[in-house]
Amino acid sequence: NTARLTVHYPIGDGIFYFAEGEVVDARLGNLVGTDAVYKALAYDQGSFRIDTGIPAPQRTIFEPWANLIMEGLRLLDEAR
């Protein structure tokens, strides 16, 4: 699946692109790639919109989605 996910967070919009079910690009504020994903995981509120068929303008993430989630949650846990 190719899609763009836009999440409206209190700090601004996060934009996440998916290709074949994997996140391939992410942007949140001035953060790009995995840093944007990790920052987004810290928020538990926000409205979202999914637009299908929109490819990423560039690839900034090369890790499997499951790895990103696990690492992001580990970083959140350490920060607490």
C-alpha cells in the first residue's frame, strides 16, 4: 500500500509516507526520518487523515516498521 498519513498534533503536523506497508519517510516539525517517528510516538492525541496512492517524495527511513516502533518505545521508556 502506498499512502500519506497526516497527523495533526498539538505541536504541528506530522507527515508519514508508506510504501508496501512500511513507513519510508516521516516529517514532524524540523525532524525527518526515524527522529520524526520517535517524536511522534510521544504523543497520544491528534486527528489524522490518510490519502492513498501518494508516494513519498524521498526515502528517509530504511528500517522495518516493527523495529521503529520497538526502538521508539524503548527510547520513551528510558526518557521516563
